[in-house]
Amino acid sequence: MKNRLFISELKAIFHHKMLLISIIAILFVPILYSGMYLWAFWDPYGHLDNLPVAVVNQDIGAELDGQKLKLGEDLAANLKKSEEFHFSFVEKESGYRDLKKQNYYLLIDIPKNFSENATTLMDQNPKKLDLVYVTNPSYNFISSQIGKSAIERIKEEVAKNITETYAQSLFQNMDAMSNGLKTASDGAGQLNDGAAKLKDGTVTLYDKLSLIAEKSIEFDSGVAAAGNGTKQLVEGTQSLTEGLGQLEAGHNKLSSASEQLKAGDEQISNGISKTKDGLQEVNGKLPELIQGTGQLQAGATNLHNSLQSWQDGAAKASQGAKELSQGAENLQTQLNQMMPMLASLPDENKQQLIDAMQKIVDGSIALSTSNNQLATSAGQLAAGGGTLSSQLVQVNEGQKQLQYGLNQLANGSTELDNGVKAQVSGQQQFVAGMSSFDQQFANAKEGSDRLLSGASGLLGGMNKITAGSGALKEGTDELSKGAKQLSDGNTNLWKGADELTSKLQEGANEASQVHSTNKTYQMMAEPVQVKNHKIADVPNYGTGLAPYFLSLGLFVGALMFSIVFPFKEPIGRPQSGLQWFMSKFTILIGVGTLQSLIATFILLVCLGIKVQSAPLFILFTFITSLTFMAVIQFLVTLFDNPGRFIAVIILIFQLTTSAGTFPLELIPNFLQKVHAFLPMTYSVSGLRSVISSGDIGFMWHNAGFLGIYAVLFIGGTIIYFHSLYKRRYSEA
């Protein structure tokens, strides 16, 4: 008997052919999303060779290290071999024209100076290679994004070829450098042999000069004894000359010091002048500062007076609040006394009156306390305002004293400036007097030199002999020292030449060990190789988008089913609200089950999608379909067409917040917050787990959330049917 209403509902479906046909058609609605759409876009990147792309090559080529460089032709040849797109190699004019006519999705333009710019790497201002690609997003936006990714790969390939060319040139130059180092090493060996011979010759020269120096010492001793007597004859004259020389040195120092003193005085004068100007400028600005401080002090006085008035008002308010509190307490006392006279009132009303009176008393006490604190705070603020006003008076007085001191300082700096200028003038006169004295002293020095010259003439012959002997000795010593230095230098030269020969030979050996091949050039052109490791494999777009479109199809299928099947009106009289609900929900379970089975069959068998577990995939799809049916049943049963409108709004939010296409973090913040409250969020995550990642625990986690949604909406629908049954059938 309990299933009679459900059987009636089921018979009604089969008796109405249009209803049955509509339900059967709706069963295939999820396939329009999860089957047809995924089939159409299962692997779009696998058909890029059908996408027409134009290539315009204007490169005229260039020359690098005697080799022809035709990067444009090389790139065009590589593109021709590539099957990434359907490339067409056309002229510039026709290519751009057909791009505008939407005959091509993308145009790659190789400019005239493409190869020429590649040869400017070692120039002072190297030029980059411009590779132009032109898209027509109005034709198809996705194709322009695909073209952008493709041009990046082409750019990397061109950069690799250019680097490989430069690497080949570099290694060829290294071979030439190796040969040059070998030649330099041979020359350094010859230099080393010559340095060794030169070292031996300088050692012999040093030995001979040392012998001459020893003999010159004996000759010099005899000449020195003969010249001692004659030298005493001119000592007096030399003493006079030395005294004049010392006097001249002292005079020169005094003259130099006077010049320095003159320069220092001039600098002091300039500094004092600048200081005077600065003091005058500060003194001119100070009255404005004093005036501003006076205005600030006046404002502080007004603030103090206002705060004093506020304190008086606060004190009065505090007194009034205190009186109010006392009155409330008196009123409470009188009310307690009148309670015997209010015996006729119910106890509940008496208690309410007592509680209200207690709240009045408590509020008046709190008001009195707050006003006391307000009065105290107003007093503190008034005292602070008075302190601020008095301190500003002191600041104003200090500024006036500062102005008086600056006036005196400015006057003193003026006097100091005048005194320094006078000192500079006197110093200039002193320098002029020193110049006059210098002229007179020069005359005296000239006379002394003549006297000394006459005295020295008496012993000219002896001095020449003595000087010749000393010069001979000194010259021999210098020659000996020079020969020693020359010997040491030649020894170092020999060692350096030997080390140079060794290092050049090592450099030549190391350079000759560098062997370059095409693999070496390729290594330098592309030193980094990226390897992609995947935690879970998603082979194509269809597999990646299947959770999103399968969830979308099941939700839309449930929504469309509400249009052809009455979710609310029964086929007969129900016995209870629960029977009424079950007669409808059992039909929904059957349709939802068929929807999920048809959708999973198409995906698994027809499209060949690879899942981690086929039974769990089918089970989770059924849970998703059941949940969506429960949500749609609740909305349509309670609100009818407005409920369907609400379901459409929910669907729109789910399309944007379920993270089925773009990552959640890329959508607006508001939509991110809605994400966790919609059931499609959990259906997409669960289907991803069972299809791709294999995280079955996470699948059950999302299945739990879908179960919560199902239980809540099923419970809400049962309550509504129970209430509706009472209103409609209990009276009948």
C-alpha cells in the first residue's frame, strides 16, 4: 500500500508518451555536455597541423667571420619541416592581406636585418633580433594565445641556433689562440737564452768594476792628504757663505709663511663675511617665529579657558547625575513600601516592576560614576592647557632673548669682519716689504759669492785634483752599484723569461686540449634541459575538463527534468507527507541513476577516458546526480518557477566558482568566498580524484560533503511535504 502512489506516478509516466519521450531525452542531456563537448575538444592541440599560419621571410642574410649567415632561411626551412602548424610561405603584402581576410590565424614576419643583427654581438651597441608575429584575435582569441606560445618556442630555437653559431666561432678562435701561444712560447724560449747570456756578462762586469773601486780608494787617500792644508785657507770664506745661505733659507721660510698667512687671513675674512650674512638672514626670519609662537600661546590660552568651562559643566552634570541616582534610590524605597498595596497584581508583573526599578537605579549610579570620571578628566585637560599656555609664554620670552643675542652677534661679526679686513691689508703691506728686503738681500748674497769665488781661485788646481779623485772614486762606486743592479735585474729577467716560457707552454697545452664538436656547440647553445615530471597524468583536454562538464551536465539534466515532471502535485491522494515525498523522490532517484549510468558509459566506452577506478567513478557520479536531484527538488517543490530561477543562479555561480576550468585563485575574491558553499565544488574535486589523481581518500571526503547537501535538502523537502499534507488533506 505504501508504494501504491509511486506505482501510480510511474504508470502515469508510461501512459503519457510525450512525458516519457521528454524524460528519455532529458536522460541524454548530460551527454550534450560531458560527451559531445568533451568529444569535440578532447585533444585540440593534436590538430594544430590543420591551423593555417603564414610565414613572411624578408631576411637578406649577413656574414660572420667569413661565413654566410642566413638565419631567416634556416628558420623558414625548420618551420617547413615542422608539423606544429600548417605553414604557408608567402610574400609580405599577400600575407598581411589574407590575415585580415581571416585566411590565416597567425603571421610570422622575419625582417630584413634578422641575420645582420645577429652579427653585432661583439659590437659596442649590439642589436637584438626582431621576430615579428601578428595575430587576429577578433578571428579567434584562443588561436592568438596558441600562437603566442608557439612563437616563444620558435624564439628559443632561433636563440639556440645563434648561440651555437657563436660557440663554433669561439672555439675556432681558441684553436688559433692555441697556435699563437705555441709561437709565443718558442719566442719566449729564445728570450730566455739571451737573458741567460746577458746575466753572465753583467756578473763579469761587476767583478771588474769592484777591482777598480778598490784601487781608486788608495789614490784618493793620497790626494786627500795633499789638499788638507789648502782647504783651511778658504774655511773662513766658506763660513761667511754658509751664514748667508742660512740667512737666505730663513728669509725664504719667512716669506713663504707670510704668503700663507695672507691666504689664511683672506679665507677667514671670506668666512666671517658669509657668517655675518647668515646671521642677518636668521635675524630677519626670527620675528616671524616669535609672532607665530605668540599666536600659538594665545590659542593655548583660549583652549585652557574652554577646557575650564567644560570642567565646570562636567562638574554640574556630575552633581545632577548624583542627585538623579539618589532620587532613583528613594523611588525604589517607596516602591518597596508600596508593594503590599499592589497585592492584586500578578507576581510576574510585580517582579518585572521590581527588576525595571533596579535597572533604573543601576543606570543612574553608572551615570553618576561616568560623570565623575568626565569631570576629573576635564580638570586634567584644563590643567594641561594652562601648563601648555605658560610654557609657550616661556618659549616666546626665550625667542626674544635669542633675537637680542643674534643682534649682538651680528654686530660683533661686522666688527670682526672689519678687523680681519684691516689685518689682511697689513699682511699685504708686510709681504710687499718682504719682497723689497729680498731684493736687497740678493745684492748682499751676490757680493759674498764673488768674495768666495776669489778665495777659491787660489786653490783651483788642488781642488780639481781632489774633485777628480773623489769623482773617480764616486763614479767607480756608482758603476759598481749599477753593475750590481744590472746583474740582479738580468737575473730577474732570466727568471721571468724562463717562467714566461713555462706559462706560455702550459697555456698552449691547455688550449690545444679543448676539442670542440657539434655536441659542444649544442651544449653551449642549450646548456639547460628541462624535464617535466608529473604527479598525476592528464593526457588531454577532455580528461582534464571531464569533471567540470560531467557535473554541469548532471545539474542541467536535473533542472530540465523539473520542467517535464511535476515535482509537487501528486497523481493521487497521498496517505502521508512522507509517502508524498517518496513517490516523487523515487522517480528522481531512478532518473538520476539512469543519467549517471548513461554519462559514465559514454565517457568510459565511447570516448575511452582513463580513470583510476571505474566502479568508484560510477558510484561518485551517482552520488553527484542524486545530490543535484535533491537540490533541484527542494527548490522547485517549494518555489516552483522562482525555484528554477534560483537553480539557474546557483548554476551560474557554480560555473565560475567550482575551479573546473581556471584555478580558484584567478577569480575575484568575492567568488572565491562563495566557492566552498556550492555542491559542484565538491563534485568537481571528487571526480578529479577518481579520474586523474587517484586520491581515493579525497574522493570520499568530497562525497561526504555531497552527502551532507543531499541529506539537508531531502530533509527540507520532507518537512515541506509533511506541512503541505497537513494543510491540504488533514481537514478533508
